[in-house]
Amino acid sequence: MQNYSPPSDMDEDEAPVKAKKGKAKKAKDPKAPKRTQTAYILFGKVARAKIKEENSGISQSDIMKMIGAKWNAMSDEEKKPYHDQASQDKARFESEKASYEQNKEEEQAEEEPMDEDDGSDGGDQPADDEDLDDDDEPTDD
């Protein structure tokens, strides 16, 4: 602590300066379908398991480098099975997305009529017995 010097964005007596916050992230719908996986990702899953099996104790960054090198060294014919799987996954996603959006629209359509008629008497008028409070009456000042 003897050699400690505060960061340049704060003085000794001041609290640290907070960074500006960006826009809040939109919450994800847990019912939404999972995104598609690319051919490379599908290959990476298979290759990662093999590389870990062959080289125990290797770091994740080294595994990723090896996967990338293997992918780049592969011919188009060797990549074809992974591209086929990716296209099947894309078709799965499109069909799930279409049914998800249809269900979402149906749910919104069911909710809309309820919002329009919420059982109130309409308007912002107070009920007859709440028209005047003691403070609202005119005074003789």
C-alpha cells in the first residue's frame, strides 16, 4: 500500500468515476427457438472432443487454434457433411421460428380484447361518492 497511487480518473479524496451505461439488453424469451449452428460450429463440437481426448491438459485457446487449422485444411468435400447438418438445422430453426411467431401472435390477440374492456366504468372520472374531498370545497377567504 505504500506505493499505491490512485487511477488517473479519480483523486485521493474522490470515489472512482463510473463509466456510462449503455442501453439495457432486451430480455430473451425462454420459449423462443434456439438459433442455428454453422457448419464450423458443428465441426468444432466433434473436433473438440477428439482433440481433448488426444491432448489432455491442453488450454482452450490452443484447442480453438487447432480446430481452426483443421477446418482451414479441410477440402469442400470433407466439409460437406457439416454444411448438410447446418442446412438441416437452419430448416429446423425456420419451422420452429414460424410456429413460435404464430403462437406469439395468437397469445397477443387473446390478450388485446382483455385490455380494451378491463371492467372499469371508463374515463378518469372519480366515482360519485369521491367527487369532492374536504380540501376541494370552496372556502370564503
